[in-house]
Amino acid sequence: MKWQLTFAWAAFLFVANLANPLRSQEKASDAKSTLAIPSKDDGLAGAGPIRRYDWFQKLWVERRTKWEKEANEKKGALVFLGDSITQGWGEEMSGVFGKTLVANRGISGDTTRGMLLRLNKDVLELNPSGIVLLMGTNDLEEKAEPATIADNVQLLVQQLKKHNSEMPIVMCLVFPSSETKSRPADKIKEINRLFEAKFKGDTQVTVIDTWALFADENGNAKAEEFPDLLHPNQLGYAKWENALRPVLEVLGMVQPPSEPSTLEAGFEPLFNGKDLTGWCFHATSENERLAIEKRLKNDPKAITPPIIDKQKEFTQLRASDDGRYVAIHNRLVVTTPAEGRRIQQLWTTQEFKSDFVLKLEFRATPNADSGIFLKGKQLQCRDYLLAGPYKELKNYKPQQWNEVEITVKGNVARCLCNGEVLEEAFPIPATGPIGLEGDRGQMEYRNLRIKLSE
């Protein structure tokens, strides 16, 4: 009897083992079906193309299956959502963002509607700390119109904001490509114009001008950075990293390296690295007030700096009351204006009459526009090679730190950038404060120091 029971149990296990692979296959099939592209567009969010080529459907399921398995490891990550350009940067974005937990959610060939379709599973379930978006180029190859693409991205951003109203969203403008790739420059520029219009005034979305960063004089990709005129090479990815890093550091997504301050003998700091003590917003003059009122009368939607009735000092405050100027990481940062452009100045409370030497370092995001005021006269300080006016500089380092040295004697200033002359004899007033302007893009200043003549 005992041997009969043993035999029966063995037979049961044998049958069960035969069945298990079937059940495993069924589970795998079920999982695949939940991750696969729906066979029809009916009822799906957005508009425009969803790709269903055999190769694409296979890649879609493979990548999403892998991500599902590692989802717990990627909770709270900085997520990069996109297509082949994002995928091609590597699963860990080549490790360029150090200890930051990142999740690459790029699928080669994907469209904006495809990303909208997979947003919840691939992105929102991770509860990301922030997200970087680059999308839209593949829609053009499928003959989608710029308005359709922009509307899909707007829907996607709305879902991100609904999920977390405080999560930083970084929007990269569509990279240039080529008409030979069914991605003509005029269509890409129109997509980017619509992106900027849709997110104008949205304080949760930071737009980076990654189109100007890469475009040649005709608005197309450069072969030395995009060998196939669509996908960046190592040089292209390095430029993208340099464009993103300043914004991600200010948003708290990426930890900046330790940077010791420099203070040579005889110099004193203009910025203490901790707060905005010693800086202020000047009261709006009558002429400035009239100019603002005239501008608003001609264009009620015009973006203008606020009218200030009396000087506002920011003693021991880490940020100006509007958040435009922020002290963070030993830097004085002029943040990207949500409106796209907003001209505004921060001034020293101290005025300067004597001769002096002013030194500082600055870093600009692509095509950023700012300025340094010397006793009230503005010296352009920008992402020079894109924004000008000093486009022929040889020593300027785009999206990296650059040193400005200004020597003032009498009413004339000699201005250098990385040892290269910006202005040999720049006329300035006899007295006045030092100021930092913001216009478009993000500007960072550090090691601001001055040596006064005795």
C-alpha cells in the first residue's frame, strides 16, 4: 500500500511538472499582452501615429518587460523619456550623472502617442523625482503635423503634473535633423515653437534650447555630431549632458561637485555663497514705470518685470521674493523664466566710485542671455557662441564655467573672458552699483569678487 501511495504522489508531481511550463507560458503570454501595443487606436489617448512594425513591437515588449522586472530598483529615479536618441545614451545614461539614480525609458522608433500610451506603466509607477523629455522627431517621419505632436506632449505633461504637482519636468526642444530623414528644419522649428508656447508661464516645466545647441546655419544637424543626421555620437551626447547638468543641479536632481571658492589677496567677495545679503532689487524709476505701462498698453500679454515702489534688499534670504535669483551650491543663479523671457536685474546695495578689478565665473545654458552691469552700464554676458555678440571667441567653453575679469580705470573698463578680450575700452559711468541681469535661459555666477583701488 505504501508503495502505491508513493507511486501516486510521484505521478502527481510528474503531471504537475508537465503543467507548470504551460502555466508559466500562459503567465508570460498574459504579461506580454499587457505590455504590447494595442492592435487598434480606438480609445487610446492622443492623436497621430502609433507604430506597429514587427521590429518595433518586438523591441517595445522586450524593453518594457525588462523595465517591469527592475521597477522596484528604479523607484524615485530621475527618468529620461524618449525614443532612440534617449535609448542610445545607455541604460544608466553612460554614468555621467554620478550617484543620481536614473532610469532610461527610451524606445527606439517611438512616437509621442506611443510614449503617452506607456507613460503610466513605464514612468509614473516609478514615482520619479524628476523627468527629462525629448520626443517628437519620429512623428514627423510618420507625417504627423507639428500641432498634433505638441498636443500629445501637452497631454503627457498634464498627466505628469497630475501625478505630482511638484516634480521637476525638463523639456528638451526637438533636436535638428534633415529633410533627407523626413524631418525638415521648418517642421522641427514649428514643433519647438509650439512647445514653448504651450509651456509658457508653467513654473513646473523648464525648457532647454537643445535645438539651437545642435543646429547648423540651415537649421539642420551637423554630421560631426550626428553622423546619420538623426542620432548623436559621443560628442553629441556630451553636449547634451553639458546642457542638462546646470539645470538638473539647480533643480536638485544631480549633486554638483565640490568647488572651493577663490579669493586672492586684496579681493573681497561680492557674494557670500550662502544667501543674497548685499544684493537688492532697485525701485522702479519713473521712466522705467512709464516704459512698462506703455509696453503693457501696446501688448497686454507682454512679460515685464514687476514695478517696485522701493528698494528691496535680500539680507539673509536665499532667494529673491519672485524666485528668479537663488543662492545655491555657492552660486548665484538666475533661473530660467517660466515666461520664456523676462528682463530683470539684481543689484549690489553698494555703489562703486573708485577704480576696481572685478572677477567672476559664469555658466550659461544653451542660448542663454544675461548681462553684467558695471556702475549701471551693461556688458553682455551670455552663451556667447549662440547668443552673441562675441561669437568668434576661441576660449569660450559652452555650458561650462568661464572666467570674466574686468579692470576699471576711470570711466573705462577692459573686459576679458578666459583671457580673451571682449571689450578693450568699454565706457561706463563714474559711479554706480554692480548688477546681474536675467533675460532667457539659466545663468549661474560664482566666485564673484572685487578688488578696490586704494
